[in-house]
Amino acid sequence: MVKSTGLMKSLSLRQRLLDRWVLAGLAGSLLAASIVSWIEGDPDFWWHIADGRWILSHLALPTHSPWLFGAALSHHWIMAEYGSEIWMFLAGKSGVIIITALAFMATCYLAAYRTRLLGSHTPTAALLAPIIVALLGWAEIAPRDQMATTLGVAIIALVCELQVKDRRVMWWLLPPMFLLWVNLHPGFVGGMGLWASAIVFWTWQQRHGKMAHINIRTNLIWFSASFVATFINPYTYRIWPYVIKTLAGGGASFIQEWQSPNFHWVTFWPVLLLVLAFPMAWPRMSGLSRLWVIVLLAASLVTGRNVELLGAVAAAPLTTAWTSYLPSKSNVTRPLFVMVTILGLLLATYAIHAGTAAKVTNKTQPVSLVNQIRNQYPAGADVVPPYSAAGYILYNLPRDRVWIFGDNALIGDQIMNQYISIIDLTPKWRTLLRQSGANLVITSSSEPLQQGLLLDSQCKVLYNHDGWAAFTGNGPKCPILPLPQPR
């Protein structure tokens, strides 16, 4: 077996491809891709591709959202994901799923490779690490721009661990990576934070006579170069205040991902299992791995989207530590890894195909309602939509405007608080709905607002099927303004 610190230079290409570590990592990555649901369920997907459509049709970036009406119009917009929104629009649903799946498998394979760097003596670790990535992040992984962040932090973790093993690092790749990253997703700060925590930890260790071979000066030079590269974007330095504002919790009163942990949410159950198993792994993890796991575990309890970052970074050291308890003769043979790789390829292909072939239905979005509104009523309505369907509505009714949608940092806490007061029928809901100036309200059956409007004789029901309903004003006491007459 090839030593874990070797580069396999003496092996032929065929031997390298059939190396047990390579096959184990590939098999695990394919199995991880097969257990993730690639059916598009992220409501933000629709407004992202609507952004991409707007950018390409106007050849500009908007300074204010073209979708909103009312108080939110005063907010200046930083369209921080413009790069990913363009490719999401150009690629289409199937293309986005395929590209995201490939990025996810790359992240999984990095976790598998890192188990070797971290000193695992069994390729079984390389098989299990990608599956742990999937288990920790599977409820949050979706065909969306954020996969760029997950892959990016996995690369930074690899760069840091290559230094620990005194291996060559291609520093010049990092500034271009951050230049690309900052124009795809504001989550580039995750990579900066991961790298910065490593530099601080190594500095502390060197003061205590450890990790002398780590060159802090080189790290600081390339960290600074990467930081400067983040300024090469249409918003220059203004991208950073936007990210800080987003991290501060825009829409904190409503959006689940910015609230305290809710263990009824499926995202947090894999995290809970990790917490229970963590003590067994702790004694056999490196200090840097412990630091990263603690920080990202704490972050995951605040926002579910950090769970996939925890998976990308923590899966390798955790798996390496756990499998170190296995007997040394527990290595799986190469033919079995070949069989698992083939099986994983078939399963992953099926799972990704199921996602690309799946159609949007009334179960998840108001498909029939939107079609009826588009065909029977004049364009230009001001809509109060359900938060989960706002992106679909603004994408498919492009000449209408919405009161809220998924960019909660843009919309602000005040409007989000008003929205939750309206859909929950608090005592002031009628006044707030009237103040919004909406002449069309779309609701789902999960919102108390739907029943409140159905019981209001002054409001006109335009649609009420499949769990979705649409209303407009039909009298002076209805809190919704009337629509123009149908065509």
C-alpha cells in the first residue's frame, strides 16, 4: 500500500486511478451525491435566476431591487451573488443541478483526500468522510449559489493542512480563487475566517514552541493578497459592509435560519449526532481541527446554512479520528472499492437525473394560481406573497412587484416583522396590510391569513385551489386595494 505521505510518483496512471485511496474517495463521493435530494426545493432559486435574467437583459446591476414596492424601495441593493445568478439563468434548472452536484462531489472528494493528509491508515476513512459531509449538510444542500462557499472552505481547509504536513502549497492560486468567489457569493468570508483562525492558532502555537515549520509571514502575505482580490468586484469595498449586515441577521424576527436552533428542523439532527460522537474523536484530532469544529459547530446552532460548512471542514478530521479505533487489518480490498464505485455511480446518476427531470408542482409552488393570474388579470399588480413562494411569483410574473422576497438583508427587519404580523393575524394585521398598498395577496394554506381573508366578505377571491389562494379588494373595508378590471 502507498504510504499516506507519498505522492505516488512512481506509480503508473492506471495504478494511480485504481489506488484504494482514490477509489474509496470516489466511491464515498458518489454515494454521498446519491443520498442528497437534487429536486429543487429552494424558493430562493427563482429570484436568483430572475436576477440573472434582469442583468443580461439590461447589461447592468440594479442599485435598487426591480421587484419591490413600498418601504423597501428606499434600501440600496448590493446584488452580491450576481455572478452565480448569471450562470444559474444561463444554465437552466438541469444545468444548475448538474454543476452543483459536481461541486458537491468535489467537496466530498476533498474531505476524502484530507483523511489521508491527517494521518488515517485505512482507506475506509476516505469512503466514510464524504458520507458524513452529506449527512451533516444534506438538508441544506440545494442547487444554488451557496455551493461555491462550501467548496471554497473545503479548499482552504486543504491548503492549511498541506502546510501542516510540510507539503508544497500553490499560493498563487488563492487570490484568483477569492476573486472568483467574491463575484459568486458573499460566503467568501467563510474562507477568510477559516484561514484567519488557522493563522492565529499557528501564531499562538509558535509562541509556545510548536509548529515552527509554518511560515506565518507567507500566510499573512497571501492572506492579504486574497483579501485585496475580494475588492475586485462591481461594488469594491462596499461588498464587505453588505456581508457584515447579512451576518448580523437581516430578517432575524422571521427567517428560521437566523433564529435559535430548532431541533424539529431536520438540519440539526445530524449535528446533534455529531455532538454525541464528538468526545470519542476529540483525543485523536489535531488542535486546528478541534478549533474549526468548535467554531463551525457553534455557528451551525445559529444558522442551518453553516451545517454544510461544518460538514465540508469537519468530516475529514472526525472520520480520521473515528477510524483510528479500527483494527489495522480492517482495510477493505480494492475489488470491493471498485464495486462500490460502480454502484455509487449508478445511484448518483439516478438521483441527479431525478432532480433534473422533476417538475415544479402545486405542492411546492403556486403553479396553477400564477398561470391563472397571468392569463386573466392585467400586469402591474403589487403583491404580498408567501415568503416561500415569492421568488417563484416574481420570476413568473415579471411585470408585477412584490412586497417581500428571499433577500431579507435588503428588505430589512421592519418589513419582515410587519409581514409576520400580517400572516399570523395579530390585532394590527388589517392596518399593516392596508399600509403596504398591495392590491393582490397570495397565501398558502399554512398561513392563518388565508382563512382570515376567506371569511372577509369585502375581499374578492380570485383563486382558491391546491392549498393556494389569491385575493383582491372588493369593498372599502377590505385591507387589500382593488385590482384593475380583468381583461
